Amino acid sequence: MSRRRLFYIRIHIVGGVGESSVLIPSDCCVRLSISTSPPTLNPLHPHHANFQLLLTNPDSDSLTQQSLSDGEEQLDRLQQAELTRTTCMSLWRAAAVQAWMEVVMGMPMYMRACSENVKSGKVLLGLTDDDLELGLGINNPIHRRKLRLAIEDYRRAEGDQGLSKVSDMDHHWVATSWLNDVGLPQYAQTFQSHLVDGRVLNSLSRRDLERFLNISDQFHQTSLLLATQLLQILGFDKEALQARRAKCEHQDRDPIVWTCHRVMKWIRDIDLKEFADNLQGKGIHGAVLALDLSFDTDAMVKALGIPSNKHMLHRHLYEEMRSLALPLGSAEQGKDAIGSSSPVAVNRFAEERVSLRRTNRTLLRLHANSHSVERSVGFHGSCSSLPREATRVQAAPQAKGSPVHTYTSVEITNV
């Protein structure tokens, strides 16, 4: 009796809860139907998708039947995961909890322990940090934090206020798209292995970056924290961020939302293209230019690798940074103030920025030994409480001629 070789087709399904793959034998007839529907009575998420995968098998081979069973099981898990977006966590049964852990949270490595110990959403809502570590064997502190923050988000969602916008930012998006825009793609593998999603990102402090993610470079830490602060300012709305970036793609405006690639394009546009590629992997993006008072012309010169004896290039860069920071139509004002300055005078505003920092009036205080980065949306290590009240942060007064974007105040609300 001859043995038949089986080939498999992988079907990749992307939905409102994430994505999954299903292996189907190639000798099966496959019909995949995906339909999306607008929200009706869905208080937890703005959209959802329904998946139907119909399989017919012309053969009665036992191995094929087993493969079909596995495919149907994976499909059922996808459907269960989709239900978690439309159903309160307290109403979940064991199957929904397992599907949420695997598909939504992207933590299949804890599936077995979860299926053995967590039989309902009510139990999930009551888990403590010790339960996650001792009961489910989750030793990675960032993984535990991710679960605790997600559970807290779902707990608030049961009050009909819906899941936060930050829930749309899964760890795949953070590790690939977001880090690439920040200009620090070299940390993608670290963020991926720690499953850093939007909620975790919003909780990270400088100490966390160094202790858990092994990011010791202080400027890289600052770059990541400021990029996170930009997300806070925009309420973690990815669509709003992309819309603002699209509007300034070909105009030198709204630099706070610029990606590192847009900053490099600007460097080329101001005729310094031979230095633009030096910014790769440096973490210099729009939020650094606009919100970091210590990032001045000297810092940009160093990042670009412009030789110290190229004083004319230094002055050119200073004027361009100053023009970028000033409101439209104000670039000509005060131009005479630097007209007769020596190259040394180009750096005079760096001292004014230091003065602002000493008066404790900067937009964001980023001390090296800070545990919470002292921002309004903090994270308590035990995850026991997440402050929700809004705090108004006053921006530091702009020094005359200083290349700092003019923002008067920022409203940051925890999500």
C-alpha cells in the first residue's frame, strides 16, 4: 500500500483581535468567508470581524481528518477571541479566556497553565501578581505587567466606557512600526521578546528600560520616553497620528509628530544630505526636537557627524532649526539677532535651556534615577492602582530664538 504525501496550505487570518494562521491540507477544498460589520451593541471595541472557514475533504484519510480537526479548533479559538472584544470579561468562560490569552494577548506559551487554572473571566479579573507568577508560571515581570494592565483595562470597560485606544497597539506594532518610526529598530527583538504592547509602553520608566529591556544609553531612553509622551498627547490614537504626519510629509510644519525618517528628509532638504544617513539608529524624531529642551544645535551637529571646524555649517543648521521651531510667518522676526554673531554665539541658547531645566519648568523631567519618569500617567510596580485623573502640564516658556517648538500646554489623560 503506497503512502500518500500531504502538503499543507497556511491561511493567514487578520481580524479585529489580531492575526492567526491555520494549516489546511492541500487536498481539501477550502472556502473562506470574512465579513466585517459596524458596531451595534458593542461597548468594548469599535469594530469586529466574523470568520467562517468551510472545509470539505474528498478523502477519508485519518491524518487529513486530524488536520481538519486542528484547523477547526484554531478557527473556533479565533471566534472565541473575537467574542472577548464584545463581551464583558466577567462573563467569559474557560474557552474565551484561553483564546484571549493566545490570540489577543499573544501569549500562547502560558496557554496550558491558563487552561488548567483559570476557568472563567471572573477568576481572571481577580488574579494578583503573585497568582500570575506562582500559579501560571509567568516569571517575566514585563509579561505579568502586560496581563495586569490589560485586565485593568477590561475591568474599566465593563463600566460601558469601552476599551482604551491603547488596546489597539499590540506588541507586533510596537516592536516593528513604532520603533522604526522612533529610529531605534535595533531594539525590536528585545521589545518583541518582552511582548511590549501599548499599555506596557505607557507604563515604562527610565529605570524599567534599563533594568528589564537592557537599554542603557540615556539618550535612547529619553527618545523612547518622549515618543511615548507624544502618544499620550494624542490619546494613543494611531489614526490621528498618521493623519497629522500625512499633512506635514511635504511641508516643514508640525515637527512634533515627525518620524526619524521625516527628520532625515528634512536634513536632506536643507542641503545637508551627506550627513542625513548618520541619524539612522540614533532615535532622533520630532518629539525629541520639540520636547527635549537639552537637544540643541550642538546635539544635532554631533548626531549628524558634522566636523567641529565646519562653523558655517553649524550656523546654517542653527538657523534652519530655529526657523523650524518658530511659528509660520515669524521666522524673519529676530533674524538680525544672529546676523552678526560669531559661530560661538550659535550655542548661546543651550545655556538658556539648562537654566530652564534648573528652574524645574521643563515639559518632562527625565532624571536618570526616576522610577516613574514623573509624568502624569504613571505606573505603579504592583499594578494595584492606575491613576486616571487628568493633569495639566505647563510647557516651559520658549527662550528667545531657541529652537524649541512653541507649545503652551499639554493635556495628558491616562487611558
